Amino acid sequence: MRPTTKDLAKAAGVSLATVDRVLNGRAGVRKKTVDAVYEAIERIGFERNQVAATLARQRGYRFGFALPRHGDEFLEEILKRIHEMDRAGRAEMLQADVIRLDDQDPHRAARTLSRLSPEDYDGIAIMAPETPQIRDALVRMQERGIQTVPFVSNQKRLDDQTFVGIDNKAAGATAGRLMARFLGQRGGAILVLTESMQSRDSLERRLGFDSVITRDYPALRVLPTLESHADPLRTAQVLRNAFAAHGDIAGLYLMGPEARIPLEVLRSFPFPPGRVTIAHERTPSTEQALRDGEIDAVISQDPGHLVRSAMRIMRARCENRSTLASQERIRIEVLIAENI
Amino acid sequence: MRPTTKDLAKAAGVSLATVDRVLNGRAGVRKKTVDAVYEAIERIGFERNQVAATLARQRGYRFGFALPRHGDEFLEEILKRIHEMDRAGRAEMLQADVIRLDDQDPHRAARTLSRLSPEDYDGIAIMAPETPQIRDALVRMQERGIQTVPFVSNQKRLDDQTFVGIDNKAAGATAGRLMARFLGQRGGAILVLTESMQSRDSLERRLGFDSVITRDYPALRVLPTLESHADPLRTAQVLRNAFAAHGDIAGLYLMGPEARIPLEVLRSFPFPPGRVTIAHERTPSTEQALRDGEIDAVISQDPGHLVRSAMRIMRARCENRSTLASQERIRIEVLIAENI
DNA sequence: TTGTACGCGTTATCAG
DNA sequence: CTGATAACGCGTACAA
């Protein structure tokens, strides 16, 4: 049998309560006693039974996903997975909520975060751009005892916080390499479109994309990034202008996470054979576009993995265990019509 | 508060013991009583607390991974993940063992399986070729009350058993499409190598590969599959013969899961620029080969996901819950140097 | 600063 | 066939 807290208490010559205090890092124990307990833990090989712990804790774990209020299909995918996890987690005393953050006003967003209390949440996964206000709110949340983990949207990590999401520079490089290889001998211009270059993610993807193209493919020219601001009319306009200005557009890189609008707009443009289009994230739109041959590849991160990984990490931190980093690295996936 | 078994017992007008009997499908309860309990479950919206259940059950869950005795790097990756999960699972009362099966003698393998008792294992994930003996052993294991789940190696599923692994036909098709697109305009012969065409997996991959090439790329010829039998000398020999016989080899498809030996052997052959090589599974060898530009893409399934998914499925079945199929589909991943 | 006693929601072991 | 009741391993008031 595995040693229990009782065995540990006996081995350390203290009571159960003291064992608990040491185990959970509570105050009010003499250093000498603490050391004795730790020594006993090593000696008898004690390992806390988390199942019993969560049962006794009465209240399981409540995790929140703080997501932008506005979004499109990719956000919708993530929401779906969160709700699935919530339903599946109930039996295991795990809850997953969604908190919506204002994505125009960092102050409001920060205020929303600062209202979150440890009574309500054990951990929060946050998908929000990196602003001083948000960063501040995060630090204070941690001080209040709420675990936080950066989620998908890549804010610069404070400390060595594990980030749940892909390496966007590598994702951009992956897109770049595929673009070039699919184009083969063909040279020309590559059009890059995203929602907004304000986002750190977009910057990093662009960086990765360019690094590959400029180093290895001199026959290709990557044009300045166009911004769509998630607006169909604006999207149509910038694309029209770009096509008018450059006669030799060979490739299209839809760099943002929401490809629906650009894809719809593109349908009204002529579709020269041989043009290569690459987008991000697996959504109904990109899936269909892959099937229809409108795009050639999709670079994506699996929403289900994202959500599960975030929950595993938050839970581990609540129980101050460490996570297997190897298991939590989110893969940069490449989708083509055959492996959708 | 969520209703507990106590509430349920009260609502159904029976004792806790009877509730337990009904919940766990044990015998010795009048049908009328059973119905009353089920009715009460619906009425009060009872949902069993799995945390409490596993704690009370005393013995957590023990899962076994029945893997072939012989293998190389890919098998090693899987073993590593299993051990990681085992260490990580101890706190949650989950164990993961490895059972080695004779991969030459199906009878011996079947015998090994038939010795497994429900005392020792709650579930077994099986990676073994599809033979009558094995199939039989599986059926009997299930009768004994051990959950089984086909793992990685794609035996035809009995009933609608969830299979943990990729769709190999789609994986082959993915390889085929990438091969053709990377080759671009270039025509020629494609060499296909695997360990043994006995394996159902190889057959399916080949099927998928061919379907894409023959339908869409008339300039490419896929040569008959070569068999290496995991033997370096044999590998060298069949490759030498093939290169001698066909002057126009443009592509190389390493179809088996263990690419180490072929990759090593290939280093002694001339490396014409423009040749495209695609392999399966992410291992130290294929990773390095991607980095070195020796291969162009790797089609893979994530060993960590495989192991975790298998354990989730087995556990869910033990607790007769259903799993979220959407979450358990193993992705066919495409790796290039940039997204390793 | 330390210890006691009870509760968490199930399962398991006895009787009846 | 059914019902009390004691574990299971830990957290947590509350008492000392």
C-alpha cells in the first residue's frame, strides 16, 4: 500500500493536521517541524493522493477562460471545446467557464479581470493582447492566489510562465516554407493579409514567414502586410488595390486566425491557376476551402488540445505539481485536403 | 449542491446499498426497484461523482499497453510516453504498464493476452497485427471484463470499438499529395519502402498514396512496394536494385513507422538534388533528417496524444461513460523542418 | 504551535 | 433481495 497522511504523521511524529499544514504550505508550523515532515516524506516515499484531496476539498476546481468578446469562427471552435470540457469535467469536479473581455478597451478588460475573485476561480486562462493594464491585472490576480496562464494569444510571458499555444514565429516559417515549396519554380509576389498588425502574433508570424522566404527564395517578393480589420468592405478594398498594383501575385498568405471573411471576398476575384493560398486555423470556412481547392494548406493549432492543456496546467499548479512540458507543447499542425 | 447518492436513495425510497447496486449494474435487485432508481436519477438529475467513486473503489485503474516485443525508435517514443503517464498518473490513482507481445508468433501473443486477469488490469490497449488468434483473445478478454482498445496498429475494429490511431489511408493520401506538390512539374518514378506488406497499416497507406498519385499526377509512376524486413542489409540490397533498375527516381516514400535504418542506408547512396523524400513518425532519426534536409516531410501521429487518448477511452469505458469522439480523433500531422 | 474529530460521496461488507 | 454501517485518504473547523 502507498503511504498515506496517517503513515506520514506517524513517521514524522506529528499529527495529521500538522502534516496537512506542511503539505499545503500553510503558516503556523515551526521550521523544525516542517523539516521533520519533509524528511519523513522522503524517507517513506509519501505521495499525496489527489483524488482524496479533491474530494475532501469539497469544491472541485473552477477554471475560467478569458476570451475576447468579438471573434469569428476560430473563437467559436475554442468556445465549443470549453463547453465540452465543462460538461465532461463535471463528474471529475472540474468546471470550465468563459469570461468575455472587451477587446477594444484594455482598461475595461483589466477591470473585468480584477473583479475575479479566488472564491470564484482557481485559475484563469487568458487570451488577450499584451498591454500594461492587462499585465498588471494578471500580476494582481496571481497575488490574490488565482493561477493564470497565457492562452493562444501570445503575450510576452512573465517569468517562465508556460504559454499555451504555438510558437507563432515557427508557424509563420512553416507557412513560408510550404508556400515556397508549393510554388516550386514559380517566382512573383506574395500578398500577406491579416486583421491587424497590432497583434504580437501577426508580427511574429510575419517575421517567421519572411525569414524563410528571403533566405531561401530570392525569386519571391513578400509584399507589405495588408490589414483587414475584420471588415468585409475594407478587406475587399485592400485586396483590390493590391491586385491592381502587382500583376505577378503568385501567393496569398492569410496570416490572421479568422480566414472566413478574406476567403469570401476572394471568391469575387479571378482565380488564376497555380496561385497558392495558405491560411491559419481549422474552422468550417478553411475546412471547406481546403476541400474545394480554394486554399492549399492551413497552419493550425488544435482547439481541443489548447483547452485541455490549459486545464491540465492550471490544475497542476493548483496542486503545486509540475507538468510534463513535453506533453504540453502545442503542435503546429499542417492541414491539406487529405488530412483535414 | 449536486444531488448525491444519499439524495438519490431518499428520492427512490431505497437504501444506499441498493442505489450502488443499480448504479454499478450488479445483480440481485428486483426490476421494479431498478426502475424506481432510474426514474429517480432522471427526476433529480443525479450524476455520479467519479472522484468519490475512485477513492472508494480503493484500487484505482490499471491500464496495460500490449506492445510488440521488437521495435525501434517509434516504439521507444511510445514507451516513453507511457512511462511518463504512469508517473504522472500515480497521484490520480491511474497506472500504466507495458506488456510485451511476441510479434513473430501470434499464438504466443494470444496466450500472453489470455493470461491477463481483471485482477491485474482494468483495460488493455493493444498494438498487434490482426490475426484470428489475437482477435479471439480480445473477445475473451472483454468477456472477462477487461476493456480493450485497438492501439496504433489498425486491426479491423470489432463492433464499433473506438480505434486509437490515425486513418492510415488518409495518411498515405497525405504523403502522396505532399510528394506530388513538392515535386512540382517534375515527373518520374516513386520508390516505396516499408518493413513488410503483411501489415494492414502498410496496405492502407499504399492505397491512399496511390489513389492520389494515379488520379491527379499522370507524370508520376509509383513503383511496387519494397520490403526491408527491418534489416539493414536487406534494405541496402532492395534499394540498390531499385536504383539500378529505374533511372528516373524522383521520390522516395518510406512508408513504415521505423525510418531509422532506411535513412542510414540511404546516406550511402548518391543524393540527387530535387529528389523528395517523405517518411512516417517523428523520431530522433526523422527529426534529424528533417533538420539536415535529408527528408522533406514527415507524416506523424503524436505518441503523447495516442497514449493519453487510449487511457481516457479505457477509463471512460470502465466508468461506463461515453467519450467525446471529437476530442479523441488522432490527427495526421505533417512535419517539415520548420514545425518539428 | 499542535491535535481531535468529523465530513466529503462512493463502494464494500456484513447482517437481515 | 435489501439495508445499515464502516472504510477510503485527505481537508478543515475548532479545541487545546
